[in-house]
Amino acid sequence: VGSDLLKARLVAIMTTTIERLNKESKEIDAIRMKVEAFDMKNAELLQRSGQGATQFTQRRWQELTEAVQEKAITAELLRRTKLFFAFLQRNFVFGALIDCALATLISIGKIGAADRFVFARAIEDAVDLVLMRSRAESELAE
């Protein structure tokens, strides 16, 4: 339960950060589109203003585009990292803990080796039921 609380806390922080980065990316993209529309509308004036104005405009568009891409790439990297750690926990940590618990039950004679799959499934289902709400909430936030 302690590891799940830690995981839930980390998932919440990562989800909040991903949402913030996506929001910032969309805001910067909206600014970029407004700047591009303004510059396109005033293209003739920019050309008459000389090379410096064109270079300034190009640099401004490039900075805004890079900012949007930076936020989007960072958010996607965090999303993939979150999914990777969920995969690791589910397939390696959680499975290993269930196997250890079942091995202990087998070694003390409470269950037979043939019952291992049934008990493993029952434990997984019980834990999923208990943790369903927190997992569903974290998936909805994605």
C-alpha cells in the first residue's frame, strides 16, 4: 500500500506537469499563430523595412516554434515515462510480490502448487478492486 501511495503521488505530479506543459504549449502556439497572421498581413511593410525586420520576424517565429516544440516534446516524454513505470510496476514489481506471497503460502503448506494460478489471479483481482478508484482517476487525468 505504501508503494502504491508513493506511485499515486508521483503519477499525480507527473499528470499535473503534463497537463501544465500541454496548456502552455497551446498558449504559445496561439500566440505564434497571432504573430504569424499579423506578420503575413503586414508582409509588404516588413519587406520595405529592410533585412533587419525580416531577420527579426524570422527569429521571433523560430523562437515561438521552438518553445511550442519544447513544451510538447517534454510533455510527451513525461507521458511515456509514466506509462513505462506503470508497465514496470504492473509486470515486474507487482507480479514478483504476488509470487513471493504465493511461495510463502506453498512453503508453509496452506496451498498446493497446483492452486498457484488460481490464488495469483484472486490476489490480482482483489488488489485491482482495492486500487481501482485511484487507477481510474489517474487514467481519466491523462
